[in-house]
Amino acid sequence: MKNMRCCPIIVGLTMAASVASADDIAEKGRNVFEMHKNAVVTVQAVIGMSFGGETRDRETWANGAIIDPSGLTVVSLNFLDPLSLFDSMDSQRGEMSSKVVSVRILLPDAQELPAVVALRDKDLDLAFLRPTNPPDSPMPHISLDNSAVPELLETVAVITQLGEVARRAHCVLVDRIEAIVERPRSYYIMGSHRSRDVLSSPVFTLDGRFVGFGAMRAIRTARSRDFGDNVLVVVVPPEDLREAVKQLPETPEEDDYQDAENSVETMTGVKAADEN
């Protein structure tokens, strides 16, 4: 009978510990959110899509992260060049092409900064945007040097910005690193259920250190031609962003849309697919 009476006490203590742990995660998540939310912005772009000799402009939006006091902002390249995934999968574009017509960075205080594409990196699915006019004061930004290497199943926080229907309110999501890929280059995976949230958004440890930025990976394989099976949203680590930033031109010209040179073997093409 004594053991039976102890069971409710043990269960109660276990539940209390679980609640305390959840409250601790919530508190840390709120701290990360307040620390970095103003560095997460919405990027609005007009993309000219050409097919069969006809060109149409379409307006689109995506999250971006400011990574420098000058306003340098990173987004997923797929947002600015929707056809880049087809290149990665070695598909034929045919007569299709796309061009960036205009880009604006929408700040939390309702300011809009016209920007140009300073650099694009197809291998990382990243594009770097520079404001056409330098800001008057240093902008809130994420430091690429204040970074961390997460462990498998470590809890992390993703900061996003919602759409116009939610008045572009910032949002924080807490989840875990579900996989770590180490070759041909390192990246992290948070699971397909988080793909929409992670894409083009920054990810942090619960003590506020930068884990990486959401981007897409696509490969061509001999085993499958199904587009969905060969596309994955991943978290690109800070060291890859730092290497890409080093390749930024000093003074990019407007409409200059440059390719980054990458010395590391990428996941695009048959060779990389064969290594998997």
C-alpha cells in the first residue's frame, strides 16, 4: 500500500518537472525573440518571368535577415530566382528565364529600403541584398561571428515575420535539430513539418547564438525524377554565410547579379548525387 500511495506523488513530481522545463524553454525563446526580431525583415521583389517570348512581372515576398550594420540582407535565392532549383536538378529551362526588376527591404518601423542584389550563390541557395542608399545609423543585425554548432535533437528557435494579413508581426517557433549532414558540406535539418517556417529565416540556439539560415537543397538522381523527393529545406551554417560574404564586390552596380565561386563540391549534379 505504501508503494501505491507513492505513485501519485512521483507522477506529480514528474509533471511538475515537465512544466518547469517547458516554462524555461518558453522564457529562453522569448529572450531570443527580443534579442533578434528587429533583424528579421520582409523582402518584397518584382520578378520578370519570361516564357515563349512573353514577359510578365510578378510581385513576391519572403523573409530576410539583416547580417551587417550597413543593412546587408540575406534571403533564399529561390525567392528571387524561382528557376534556380531547376538548374540544380539539371532540368531544362527551355525558353524560361527570370530577372529581378526591383527589390525593397521592408523594416519593422514601416520604412522601405530600395536594394540591389549584390551577390547570389546558387550552391547555397542564398542571395545577398544591399540597400541602394546606406542607412543613417547602424541597423539591428545578426552577428555571423556569434554562432554555435548545434547538437542532434538540440532545441532551437526560428524567428520569422508573418504576412500582411497579420500586419507583418514577428513570430518565434521552437523545435529541434532532427538531422546533421556533414558532406559534401555541412547543414542541419529540422524536419519537413517546419520547411515553410525555416525557409529564408534565421535559426538560433536558446542562448541567442546564430545556428544558420534556411535555404533549399535540390539534387538530380538516377533513382528518382520526382521533384518533391529531391528538394529539401535545410539550415545553412554561419561559416558558409561568412565565406559567401567575403566574395561580395566592393561597389556593386545596380542590376548587377553576380555568381559566387565556390571551392567546395556542391550537391547539384550527378557527381554529388553519387556521393550520397
